[in-house]
Amino acid sequence: DHFWKQRVTAVANLFLAVALVWIIVSMIGLDHAAARARLANPLVAVPLLLLAVSGAIHMRLGMQVIIEDYVHGEVAKIVLLMLNTFFAILIGAACVFAVLKLSLGA
């Protein structure tokens, strides 16, 4: 299960990162209002949201493997795995909030 989640999110991130680069390049030279309008487009906002979620999941899974492989104390391992999960949720939620705020014009 873990193996496949890691691989699926890696492939998803590859395509979504290409979309992110395309979005950034297409916005070069736009003023603030035009950039906000571009981000309000669902064809732009949805891939950004998907990248935020997929990236956070992928990050969590990758760090989980590192923690499990290199942290030897059982208590430290449990604490770090919990902190890893909380950190991934925090980063994912912050990214989703930022994209929603920009795309919904709040």
C-alpha cells in the first residue's frame, strides 16, 4: 500500500509540476489583477490544489520511510512520525488555503 501510494503520488506530482511550470511561465509579465484572474480560472486552480494535496502526501510518505529507517529509538520514532504527519497536514492545508484564497478572490 505504502509503495503504491508513493509511486502514484510521484507520477501525479510529475504531471502537476509540469502544469505548475506552465502556469508560472504563462503568467510572466501579467499585472496583479490579471494574475489573480488567471488563478481564479478552475483550469488553473484545480491542478494547483491537486499538487498541494499530492505533494503533501508524497512528502509525508517519503519522510516516513526515512524516519523508520534511520531513527532507532522507539519513542523518538513515534514522536517524529506524528510530527511528520502534523507537518504534512499543516503544509497541505496552508497551500490549499492560499490557492482557494487567490482563486476565490477573498
